[in-house]
Amino acid sequence: MLYIYQVALAIDYLAKKNIAHRDLKPENVFMKNGICKLGDFGFASQKNMYNTTLGTYPYMAPEFFNSKSYSLSVDVWALGVMLHQIIFGELYFMGKS
């Protein structure tokens, strides 16, 4: 759980700078000597509201698909998906499309 906490701190730091990572997934969390760092900021952006569908599908929040705009909270959704994956060893949902 320490790793999730460290990623949550990174998301909080980004949110305070009004930045959404928009592609949080295990492959973008790097660990060395027990320290987690976020990487791959290719989709990151600094806005109040976003309207571009970006990211990796299993980790994308419903707002990406259900509305025309979304906020920084999409990173919190992705963190929750990663936590579920750590606890249960599987993604929360894998659809056919």
C-alpha cells in the first residue's frame, strides 16, 4: 500500500499544479529502492477542463466516454483501477470492445 500512497502523493502534487496525467497505469509507475515515480507525461496537460479522449482503455475513467469534458479526477479513477489490480490480481473489467 505504500506504493499506492506514493502514487497518490504524486497525483496530488500534479493536481495542485492543475495538471492531469491522463495515462496512469502500472507501466508508467517506476520503482527504485522502494520509491515510486511517475513517468510518461506525453498525455499530461494543464487545463481546467479537458475534452480529448486519451489514455489506456482499462484505466480510463467513465467521464472519457460519458461526457464531452472531464477534470483532474480521471487520475484518481486510474489509481483506483491500479489498486484493484494490485489487490485482486486482475483488472476490474475487460470488455470486448
